[in-house]
Amino acid sequence: MKAVVFDASIPKYLTTMVLGAIHKDLYHSPLSCIALKEIDAPALPSEDWVKIKTLYGGICGSDLNMILLHDSPSTSPFVSFPFVIGHENLGIIVEKGKNVKGFDIGDRVVADPLLSCDTRQVSQPCTNCEKGNYSLCENITKPPVAPGISIGFCRDTGGSWGEYYVAHQSHLYKVPDHVTNEEAVMIDPICSALHPVMNNFPGDNEKVLVVGSGVIGLLVIGCIRALGSKCDITVMAKYPFQGKIAQKMGADRIIYTRNTDYYDEFKKITNGELYQPILGKRFMLGGFDKVFDCVGSSSSIDESLKFTRARGTMILVGLASYPKKVDWTPVWFKELKVTGSMYYSTELYQDGKTEKAYKIALNFLRDRKLDVRNMVTHIFRIDDYRQGIRTAIDKKNNECLKVAFKF
């Protein structure tokens, strides 16, 4: 089968670092860690798994971070090289094990890609999986499949940037007939936004700041509204096309970060006060009750901490590895709560009810509580994977939200 494979052997990793420093396109050149190859389709690890023929595979921000070598090497023990990229998935079941119940050949499905205790059939699940927090599984290196956080990072499962991948029956979800392929491939990013929102659900009277208007930032807004919060939402965006979508998703106002003194804007919105230190950026007392940082850069983290009110919460949704020049003073000076977000899991509603994130996201689409019909802005064949990557990186010139590969 055709598949885009990532292999971070030390020679390739070092070569990619050198080439990428010359030009960004060389991060995905034929000499880099990533290549389109003909490989064998993955086999079923056990009779509890199915093989899926890919319909769509999305490009996630985490995939771009990996390709551009922005990820910390500290996570390398939790993947297995070489692997087929792609955890945002949609496909058709073409083979199933003898123990698979409730699914048939020909079913259109999405697979929660996490390779936690249930998929690895661990006899004694870890503490996190027992509590439903399977995104924090402590057994992601255990057999019967090779180490891997999820499909798309494991050499035995394949990924959605290939023609076939395999998934455990416990992580499969049938897609309702009236949900389109383009909507269904958005299930995974919806869940990535849903998880931090449900873990840090804003009350109706709170003021919320969403930093970043990429796909996840926009979906954070959408999930807040789909779950019923009437909180006041301010969104930081770079480009007008992002701002238009943010308004449709339910933002109360858009602050464009270019040519705008957004510090003064935030002072007015939150009734806070700004103070100028001897050196550096202004410091805010007051601020937003909750700040969702959906960027994860050094500057976004630094400012997100500044814009959070005393004893407020800053949620790091964007992937950060080595933030530099972040002033952590607000954490102790304002006694902030700083938390992160890892994939998704069993989510807790305000009334105490629990539900898996993939099920909630599918219900949102089924019931039209969340409109993602125009979020897949670019579609490519896998042979054009380099153009797909370039498009996903250059959001401004391409007015790009979600890029997907179609098989």
C-alpha cells in the first residue's frame, strides 16, 4: 500500500535538522525523516481488531510539529519507528477479527486512535484507564502492538496517511449516514477541543480568552457553545478569515493581533489594570477567568499567563516543548492554576454524567449542535502529500483551516 512514513533514525533526524534550517520545505524532502513509500498493509494484531480502508486522513497540528521537528525528544520512547503518520481518520471496515461484535465489513467508521490498556488487552489496567482517563495510559509501550501513543505513531497499526490501518473494536464508532466524510474526519480535532473545555468548563458569568484561531481554537469556541455555556468569549486571531469563522462559532468579539494594542483592549474587556515594569511587557492585574492557549508558543504562553486573573486558570491546549523567555511570575504572583490537555478520554458533564469524547462529538454532528461543514478547506491525494503539508503550514496565503488526504 502507499503510505507516508516517518522514520526518525539518528542520521535522518540530524539530516532533517540541517536541511530544515536551510529551507522549511526541506523538512519534508526525500532526504528527510518523511517519505511516501510502498509498504505492506498492517495485519490484525488479534481477533479483536479490524482493518480499515482509509477514506480521509487529516493533517493535525501535532503532525506538523513532528515533521518540523518541534517536538521534544522526551516523547520518543512512546512511539515506534518507522510508522505511518495520521491519527485523524475515517474509513471503511474491510476485514474483522472473529471476536469483533457490532461491526460489519463495509461499515463507515472513525476510530479513537489511542492505544491504551483496552486496545492492548492489559490484564490489569493502569489507574488512569480504570478511571476512564485513557489518554493518560501508563501502558502505551506494552504488547501486543509496538510502543505508540496512538494510531499514527505506532509501527504496527498503520495510520490514516496510508491506504489501510487497523483499530481495536473498543475504539470504533459508526458514522451516521447524514454526516458527510468531510464532517466525520473532523471528529478527532473536535475531541481535542472538547477535552480541555469539559475539564475546565466556563460558567455563564465568566470571561474567557481563546488564544489562537486555528482549527482547535475555533472548535474550543464551538464546544463551549454546544455544551451550553453563555460565558463571554474573546478570541485572538491573526487573519480575517479566521475571525469570520470564530464569530460563526459563537465568539463575542475578535481581537486581531496585528496592528492592534490588544493589551488595552483586554483591559477594557476585563476591567483590569495594566502596569509597566522597568523592562519588558506590561503586567495585568485582573484579567480573564479562563484562558485557553491553543498555540503553545513561547510568546502565547507568556501572554496567556499575564492575561489570566488572580486564581484563574490557564489551559495549555497547544503543544509546547521548549518555551523560551516565558515569564512565570504570574503563576505565583496571582496564584494561577496552569493545566494541560492530552488528547481526550471519558469526559465529565456538569451534571455528573460521563461519556467518551468520540461519542459526544458524533452526537454534536448528528444533532447539528456544532457546524464544521466548511472547516475542511483543502483536500489532496496522498501522492501530493508535500503540497498538503505546505498548504497546512502556510495558513495565511491559503486561508487554510483543515487539510485532509482523500483515498
